Amino acid sequence: MKMLSPKSILIAGLTLAALAGPAAAAETLVLPNEVAATHWKTDYQKQFGDLVKQKTGGKIDVQVFPAGQLYNEQDALAALGTGSVQMVWPVSVRIESIAPQAGVLNLPFAVSDKMMTNACFSSGLTEIISSYVEPRGLKVLGLMRTADLFFIFGNKEVKKMDDLKGTKVRVTGGRIFLDTMKRLGISPVSMAASEMSSAMSQGAIDGVFSSPAGWAEMIGISGKYGWYVPGFQLATYAVVVDNAWFSGLSPDLQEAVSSSIREISAREWVEAKAADEKLVEKMRSQGAQFNVADDAEIARWRKLAEEANAPFDKANPGLVGKVKKMEASCGVGG
């Protein structure tokens, strides 16, 4: 007799609970992630669960499964609609494979903290992105801040764009972002985050493009030099929900889930930015150097970004125009 794995038993139990209907004591909202239980994203997901429980009087039970206990986030996205997962918060680049138009979130200089802390713009952008994934049975309820990414090198101090030519850099990102790296003369390398530090110390790569947390918590002082172009790549998480499940909730429960995401997101953008700044200062206090591009250098990067973004703009004129119009109407243009 074939024995079921613990994970199979867990998924089967959750699926049965989700399908139990009115007889169930509460609606189950399964929320997996692939980060550690101690990671700040897990903490925000637990806060979301507490807020939903409070607003619904326990009618929705949010069950958070960190560290890939149930699924990694790519597989969790694929599981939306099966009844085993109701929500996932993947990095936004992952939904490009579902709706290429979502790539607008990952273009260089696409979004900024100023834009995303503006309720008018953030809600409007969320609705636009959601409209492209809804035909696939999904819905985007919000966008969270991941980090403002920058370059980290072990033995090379970078102060301008030209210093990057000929380097091998570990990156993550969609097609347009990779094209931008190549335009900089960088050879992009894909590898797990856990391998970054050893690969750099062994010379397999020259540097990484990562977050303040990646620098402080995974690479450390072996990555002595940071190079930051403000706004070049502000990475986000997309809060994606199974639209059939969400639409099946009563209006008051839908609003409880949606408003909880809005509240968490608004606070998270401010807190995550402050946390990034503290981590950079921590690295500086340990002797690391953190160079920031000046206005003239930023202008060069913006020009490069325009060239790299041109194919996307041409393929999606309606989308790009809609976002630009919203920037102006919400007062965050430029």
C-alpha cells in the first residue's frame, strides 16, 4: 500500500476543509510563502491574518505556511484555483509569466516610494495589474514593498555606469531587466540567494544585485562596496488571490480581506523603507562603502532605461499611457 507523504496529507486536508462549504466553522485562507518563519514578510502575513480574524469575527481563518512547508511561491501561484491555496504574495516578476503586461511593475524606474505611498496611485496601479490576471482566475489585491535594489561587490568600487562593464553579476528579474543589465555591459548570472556569498568570495561572480537585507544578512562585509542608483529597481510583492474563492465570499468578508491588505500595505511601505535604511547604516558601521549616484549619473541611467523599456512601451501603448495618465492625475508624475 502506497503511503502518503505528510505534505500530501496536509494539502488533502486543506482542500477538503475549503470544499466543506457552509458546514465549516470558518472559511480557510491558506497563505504559503518560501521565506523563513522569522522573515519580516511572514510577520506581515501573520499580522494580516490577525486583522482579518478581528474584522470578520473569526469567519475567515488565515493559515500561514512559511519556509516552503506547503509550497514555494511559484508552485503556490499555480495552485490558486485548486482549493488548496487561496492567496500568495510572490515577487511581482513571477506574475509576468501569467500576464506579460504585469512586467510594467518591473521596468527600471517604474515605481517609487512616493508613488506607492500615494493611495490614489497605488490603488489605481493595483487595479490595472489585476485586470490583466483576472482572465486567468486570479485577482491582485495589493502591492507590497520588497526592497530598493542595488549592486554589491567584494573587490570593486563602483562610482559610475562605466565601472560595471565586463562584470559578472548575480541578478533576478524579467526579460526587460536582464536586457538592461546586458546594455550596461554586465553578464547576468542566475543562482540561488543562498549561494551568493560563497560565489562572490570564490570569484565565480564579481557581485550581486540585491537588497539591503541580502547585503547585511546573507553577504556581510565580504561585499565591501555598494553602488546605489535611487529608484532604478524598486522590487515589489503582488498580493494575489484565487478570484473564484474571493468572489464567493459575502461582500462584508471581501471588504474585510481587501481593507486588511490596504492597511498592511500602507504601513509596510513606510516601515520596509525605514528598515532598508537601517541595514545600509549597519553595513557602513562595519566598514562597507555605499556610493550613491548623483543627479547627472541618475540621468544617464534613466536614458538607458528608456532605451531598454522601448520594446515594452511599443508592445503595450495603452498600458503605458494609462499609467502615465494616472501619475499625472494622482500628482506623482516625474
